[in-house]
Amino acid sequence: MKANFSSLHPFFTNHYKLDWINQFQIKDVLRFLRTIFPTVTPDGVANYINQSMKSIMQNQKLIFGIGDKKTDHFLGMIRIDFKNHQATMNIDCVEKLADSEALIEIVQRMVTLLFSDQIKVDKIKIINNADNESLYHWLDDQYKITITSVTTRMIYIINRNDKK
């Protein structure tokens, strides 16, 4: 990986803004995280945001909030961990986005970044909190993919050299 992560934001797609988690209101992040972790506290969220930003500045991981470009509503987050030229992208987002075709534009933007010369990973594991048929079809059209499922999460694995 070559990139200085601190310069990798914001990103825009047709409908969404992907920016550091600290660029969103803590109350909105808290509301969202409580759908996953019901007992999370405001202090816990503030600490999570601070630790996330520290990890980004140390080029250890990327953590983006997902915002609606028109309304600026916080819709979820993407956490990307790196190890041995591989990236694991965890996508946690509101249900209306998780299982919609709109998620493709976000994943497409992140896959492009991760396979680009800026970061240059060889393999990406994409973990989504919903079974998204549109995302599967888009990935399958673009790459030779491996798919597994763990409880309610779908895992898609794509390789840089397996682009169709």
C-alpha cells in the first residue's frame, strides 16, 4: 500500500458522500450504531470516532461514514482493514441501502480506490449486512467472485487479477 490515508477523503458518488466518520454528527452516528449495539453510549461513540481517526492517520485502516448527498443523513459506515496486500471491507448501513441497488455505487467507488495504484491491494473481502442480489450481480459481472454467508452477513471475495 502506498497511500497516505489522511488525504483519501471525501469521496462522492451520484447519490452519496463518503467521508471520515468525524465529519458526521455524533448523535447521528450514535443513533445508527444503536441499531447494531443497543447499549452503546455517547462517550463510547466519541471514543470510537477518536480511535478510528487515529487508525486512519497511522495508515492502519480506513473508516468512512456514508451520507446522503442531498439530505446529509448518516446512512452507515464502511470499515476497511488491511493485511498482506488484502483489504476487508465491512459495510454496515441502514436497511434501505444495504439491500438496494444503490449500494453498488458505493462498493464500486471503494473497489476502484482499493485496486487503484493509490492503495493497490490484490484481494478484497466485502462483508455486507444484507443479502443484496443487485450487488452480487454487479460483482459477478465485473470479477470472478467467491461467496460465503455467515449468519445474516454476505461475504464476497474478489481479486485484482480476476477482472472480467
